[in-house]
Amino acid sequence: MELSGVETEKRGYRALLQYKDFLKIWAGNTISRFGDAIDSIAFLWMVYKMTGSTLMMGTVMAVNAAPAVLFGMPAGVLVDRMDKKKVMIITDLLRGITTALMAFLYISGMISLWHLYVLTFINSFCEVFASPARASVMQVLVDKKHYLPANSLRQASSSAAEIAGTAVAAVVMGYIGIGAAILIDSATFFLSSFTAIIAKIDIISNKNEPLNMKQFYFEFVEGVTVIKSNIILLVSLTMACLVNLVLAPFNVLLPEYSDKILTAGEKGMSLVLMSFTVGMIAGSLVIGQIGDRFKRSTLIIAGFLGLGIGMMSFGFISYIGLACAAAEATGVFIPIISAGSMTLMQESTPVDKMGRVMATTSTLCLLGLPLGYAVSGILASGINILTTFKFVGVLIILISIPPIFIKQFRQH
């Protein structure tokens, strides 16, 4: 880990300047996120142009999500045994190659639907390993007391990259084509891999015993036990899963809300989503600078209360201007929750078990989404959209109340 030779205490983002290798990895991740934002639009449009079917788009998205559901938790066991630097380099290189292949197949007119299924599966499979590796690396690149500003910086830059990538995607697709947009994403993976290559990262692994089925099962259970035996991790994970579940109705109903309530159509939906992102950037920048003055639990609980109130406010809004203002205000609380939760997880998890804890958390949060989407349909058919938004807001507020009475959580 890199440490400054100056003993004067630094706070906020200034403190991160001493961690040169973290900044390299952060730059690579931000560049890659920019490419992902371009690709997310270009890829969906490519599938739509190839098939003309929303059903086929759904099946491709299902294939995209499958590796995380099927291999997410087992991958954590393997990542904890691997050299995290090599994992990041290899997964980025593989994704760069598969994305470039997809672009060339499309440009040459040789692409088929099965190509999309295979290449999408490979890319998502790589991400299953890359995500816990990145989370583990952060623990050795940055001192524990600076986890919060580091996580906040990553959140802010990811949101900014998403806005920039979305804007660039429209220009590139309009003037050059879908293939060129996907090639840009491929190039960002290679750049991200290069930043990992030049960064100095200590090797973290737990290769104490040869890996066989019995040992694999033991280490898998060990990762789950870390969460079950730590009230801090257990509360954070439960809150994250529940908020994913109750936020699903908003995501599903936003198009209809924009069209029928705001009477702003797809443009209105884009403006609301953009406003959310702007709010997230602002929240990330603020929390990274002053968040260390507060307990992590205070940030998370306050974030949930603010998010709940913000979501509930949409139930009273039928004007696009007010909806955008509400989205910006609500978006501020999302990084407060995410950065606070991630920081608490990193501070409470042993370095050699972070891969398993991160993979388990991500998988369980992901599993809540299908149930949330199913509930969305039921709610939408029984009550109107505005009432649904009020209901979602109240649920999020209720989620924030039990942790207040858990002393061990409240002390952190």
C-alpha cells in the first residue's frame, strides 16, 4: 500500500492523491464505465435491429444476467484464491477481445443471434470474477480510513462516465454506426487492462489448502458465515436486498409515469433519468468530502430516509419540471447509501474473504430483482402509479427504521 511521507492529516478527495496505484485503477474503471454506457445503448439497438423483437431482446438480457446468478457466489471462492491483479487484467482483455469480435461480426454482416448469446455470456462471466477482484484490491490500495472518499469518487466518476457515454453513443451511432460504438467499448476494456498492468498491487490470496470439492464447499460456507456472524454485514446486506426489491416498481413504471402522468413521453423519461444521475454525482462528491465526519450507519440510515421521502414525493408530482427536481434530490441519497454500505463492508470484512463476501452480496441483491419486477406488475394492475410510488417510498422509510435499534450497527 502506498503511504504519503507527510504526516499531516488529509481529508476527502485530497487524501486520495497519495494513492497513485488506486488512481490508476480508478482511471481504468472510469474509462471502462464510459465504454459500457456507450455499449449498453448500441448493443440493445443492435439486437433490436437484428431481431425486431422485444422478446428476443429479453432473452439476450436473460443470458446477460445468467452468469451472475449461476456463478456469482462460487466465483467469490475462486477469486479469493487468485491474484486479483491477474484476474482484472485477464477479464478485461477477454472482454475487450469478445466485444471487438462482436463489432467486427456486425460490421461484416456475418453476425447471428447465437453469436450474441455466446459473446454476451462470456462478457458477463468475466464480470462475475472482475467485480469481487476490484472490491478486494481496493482494500490494499487505500488505507482503511480513506475507503469512503475512494468509494465516493468511484461512484461520482461512474455516474459522470455514464452521462458522457450516453451522449457520445448517440453521436457515434448516428454518424458512424453501431459497430463503431461497440468498438469504442472494446478499446476501453484494453485501456482498463493496461491500467491494471502498470499498477502495483499486493498479492492477496488464501491458497492454504489444495482446492478440491470438500475444500471448495468449506471456503464457500466460510464466506457465507462471515456475513451471518457479523451483524454489520448482515444488516447492510439485508437493507441492500430489500431496497432493490422495493425500487423495482419505480423502474418498471417510469415509462408509463412519464407518458401518462407527466405527458412528456420518452423525452421526459430521459430527463428524469438524467436528473437522477446528476443528483448521484452531486451526492457522491459531497459524501466523499465530508462523509468521514459521520458514522457509516448514520449515513446509510439517513440515505434510506432521504431516498424514501424522495420516492414518495413522485406520488404527488404530475409536472415534468418538478419530477426532474425530485429526481435530482432523490439521486443525491443513492451514493450515500451505496458508498456508505460498501465502505462498511470493506471495513468489516477480512481482506482474504472479501471476494466471497462481495460475490455473495451482489448475487443476493440481484436475486431480489425478478421478485421485485413481478410485484411491480401486481401493484400496477391493482393500484394507480402515483399511489404505487407513495407506497414504495413508505416501504423504503420503514426499511431504515429497524437498524436504528440495533446497537452494534448504530455504533459504526
